[in-house]
Amino acid sequence: MAQILAGDIRKGITFEYKSGVYTVVEFLHVKPGKGAAFVRAKLKNVVTGQVLEDTFNPTAKLETVDVQTTKMTYSYFDGEFYVFADEEYNETRLTADQVGDTINWIKEMDTVTIKFLYGNAFSVEAENFVELVVTQADPGVKGNTATNVMKNAVLETGARIMVPMFIEEGETIRVDTRTGEYMARVK
């Protein structure tokens, strides 16, 4: 394993820390007027999802971890496992806990990014923006169309989100998967 100085950490770097494997979510190099410089970082445990904040001396050495990232296609759900396949049709079966909320934004044959640590999948990420069909939407109330009033809608994946009043059942919309928010209507 390679080492990295704490002063060189950046968002997305993964390393061993406090008997776990963490990835950097946010970081800030701080150089106070008095005293030594330090690095403040927000870290997320890649296995448990626990988030912690800590400070590091910029010269502290951290053991980096090799995380493999693979593009895979969501194939199907067999009742117990979500099945993903790579380009050579090698299957990876993941539980609902491993897939997490990502399942709200993907449908069969969609491409996702799966991250592996020591050969075990720990993260499934959908594309940042996906286009999904609205299968159910509350009716719009006349007179509320000119304002930013939102209503509930159900998407083809079963996800529930808030959409503008003018969105109707059967329409395709773009959703930001990072926030779960409506972005635009697709024509």
C-alpha cells in the first residue's frame, strides 16, 4: 500500500484510519495566524457509512487503499439480490443494504458505477442525472400553475419525489440522483 501525507489529501481519496477504511468527503487546509497548520477533514467509512470529522497534522502519513471502480449494468432483481453484470457478463449479486437508495434511480439495463474494496462491493452509484417516467402524480390545482408549488409524484422505479404542478402522469422527467430533486421535463 502507498502512503500519502495528510497535507496532500483531496476529496475522494480513500485510506485506512482508526481501524476502518474512510474516504474524504470534504477537506480544508487551515493555517492559523498562530500555531501550526493543520488539515480539517470530513470522512466517511466506506463500509458502515459512518461520517466523522477529524484534524490531521499535514505531515502525518496515511495508508492509502486501492479502490476498484467498475461500470456495470443493472440486470434484474431475483427477489433477494440485485444482479449487476460487467462487459464480460460476470455477475455481481448485491443485497438491498449494499445497493441502498440508488435503486430508486435505476431501472433494468441502466449503467451504474460499483466500487470494490478488497474484492467486495461497498458502493453503487447511479449516473448523476437520470430520465424516468412519472407513473403517478397528484392532480394539479387550478390557479397554482404560475407559482413554484410542488406536488407528489411516483416514478417508474417506485421513487417518490416532488415535482412542479404542471407535470402529468406519463411524462418523462430528469432527476438529480445526488439530491433526489426534479430537474426538468424531457421533451
